[in-house]
Amino acid sequence: MNVVPPTREVSRPLLAYKQALAWLYSLQRFGIKLGLENIERLLAKLHVTLGSARGSRAASGGPPDASANVRVIHVAGTNGKGSVCAMMDSICRAQGYRTGLFTSPHLVTFRERIRVNGEMISEDAVVDGLSAIHNLIADWEPHPTFFEVTTALALKHFSEANIDVVILETGIGGRLDATNATQSDVSVITQIDFDHEEWLGNTLAEIACEKAGIIKPGIPVVSAPQRPEAEQVIRTRAAECKAPLQFVTELYDRSPIGLRGDHQKQNAALAIATIRLATLDIDDKAIARGLVSIDWPARFQKWDERTIIDGAHNPAAARILAQTWREVFDDQKATLILAVLSDKNLRGICEALAPTADSVFLPKIRSERATAPETLARVLADIAPLLPYSVTLSVADALEHARQRPNPILITGSLHSAGEILAHLRGEPAAFEECVQ
């Protein structure tokens, strides 16, 4: 890629969308680097100053900045982050607030990660934003990572979009996650469990310490119920920061929720409590409209009368998925289509899902991180030796075979595989086809 030297006289040509994404994805060679130095430098160079009056006052001890009036809600946790973020976004929009929503990963298109008022960022805005960042960081050392650049793109986009409420989902952890460079009005912690142990630690307390790192001095904290080890870490961090802390233990059951499963009632209660703490004026009608109309694919998504798609990718999420399956289908077994990434707890996921299955198809998915179907087959055979399985060349092949069986179909194991199957069902290019490498 030719980069025009930064001068005032030369107008740099914009990257085309696919070329822009190809450059962004090339940054994955830098891996995952947790830390705030790069993102803080990047936001400063981009002149991004998202933050609320309350957050600015709490951080500085001084009077509020009159220009800083955007509510920022920051969400960490292991499972349920995306659903809680989507619920808050939907409720706020139902009330008439203009929202910015940043989530990860995406399912089918990169643009899903960055939304303003429910609309994905445009291809042109992606090109404009990445072009500016590309030229800015060309000679930086250490070089910003994929997630750091994506976070900066989102925050810059929100800062220029006249937003009322920004909702940020962490990528990994929280303490050193790029999203933690922004001052927030409320810190939210969803259910904490084991995932990303190579980055966050091998005990629940270590993982909770990283998640609780989003707690900031004087800023309210809302948490889902936690196991004792995680709860103690959250309480300690909140006390150190003199941050008001609320654990939300009730379930929301006053109106229908557009996402299936009893666990979504807990997520809804957490979302509503967070909105209240953010001092947003939300009425019960907006809550009801927002929750029933929420659109959040691959969360026990009913594609048709017999096909469910879910992105469960760790043992805790797989257990919740199995529970929801029983709530919806009683004792009826699934034809399971299962694909899992290689850095996940294969045995824990298979142990949770095997009891729901009558048979299993193990497709090869188009991700460099995917577990080989043959490896997954050996894990399944060890756990449930009588459970029949078949290896297929693709998710499309697996779905074709599954539809020849009478059972309802459950497609799960990874958000990557969920995105691949959704692209196939919609007749759209999959995420891996979106850019030119």
C-alpha cells in the first residue's frame, strides 16, 4: 500500500472499502496486546473526547465540562455482554435517544461492530476513518493492533455523530482493554466465568480482577449476580474506587423480551438498572418497546421453525444454551451442528451440549483459529461414545445433511461459525470474503 507523506498540500487518496478492511485485518499480525498506551495516544491524535459531565467531574475533581454531555456506558463480563448492550441500545432508541453502539466480534460484516441509532457504519465512513488512522500510525512503534484501531474508529465516528448515549462492549477483559480509555458514566459487569484464560488468568478471581478494572473512581457500578470469588473482587475494587455498587438479582418479567431464554430476563433487569443509573429518562413504555423489538442475531436465534443459531463459545454459555434448549424444546433432542475455535475449552463445551443432541455434524469452518473437526470428534467420542457424528466439508453441507433428519437443528460453538451459517442462509458474502487480502 502506498502511503502519501503527510503534507498540507497533498490530499491523500481514500482507500476503497475492501482495501481498507484488508489493511485493518493485516493488523492481526500484531496479535492481541492488552494495554492503554496506544489507544490513548491514538484518541488524542484523533481529537476524540467522548465522556460525560459526571465522568469528567469525577475524574478531575473539578466542575463539569459543559461540552462533555454524552452518557457513556461501559460493559465487561464473560457472557451476556452483547445482549445487555443490545437491550440498552434498543430501549434508549425507543425513548428517542440517539445511540452509539460498539460491540464485537461481528457475524457477517465488519460494519456490525459500529452502529449509530441502530444503523451500521457506512462503507464510506469506514474508508474515511481507516484512511485517516492508516496515515497517522504508519510509523508508530509499537504499532496499534486490529482492536485498538477498530475501537478508535468507533469512538471517532461516535464523536462526530451527535450522540446522546454511547454503549461500549469490552473486547477482552476490561482493565487493559482498549475501550477502557474512555471515561464512563456507569460501569457494568455481566456474569463472569472462564474464558480467554491465556490473557486473563486461570482462576475466577484473576479473571474478575481484569473485568473489574473498568470500575473507575466515583462512577456507579452495576453487576449481575456473581460467584463468591468474583463478587468479592468486584466489591473490593468498588470500595477502593469509592464507586457505588449495585448487584441486580431480580428478573425482569413485566413485558415480553425479543430474545429467548430465562437468562435474558436477568440481562434485561441489568440493562434497565444501568439505564436508570446513567440518569437517562426512560419510561416503562420505552422499556417494553425496546425489549420486544430487540434484534440481536445468534443468541438462540430462531431462523425457521426447526433451526436455532447460537454463538455459545465457552462452557458457561454452552450450559445456558442447553438450559434454554430444554426450556423451549422440552425433551426433544437436537441435530447438532458444532464448530469451536481451537483456543476454547472443547471438553467443557461438548460436555454441556452432548446431552441435548441426537446426532452431531462437525463442519470445517473458514477460520484459521478453528478446531479441526477430527479433533472435536475425538473429544465428543470420549465424552459420549454412543452419540453418532459426521464430519462435513462446510457449514452448508452440515446444514443440508441436518435438514434430512427429523429433529430440530441447533447450530452453535462459535460466533464465527454462527456468522458463516447466517451469511449462507441470507445469501450474503461471509465475513472472511468481505475484504481483499
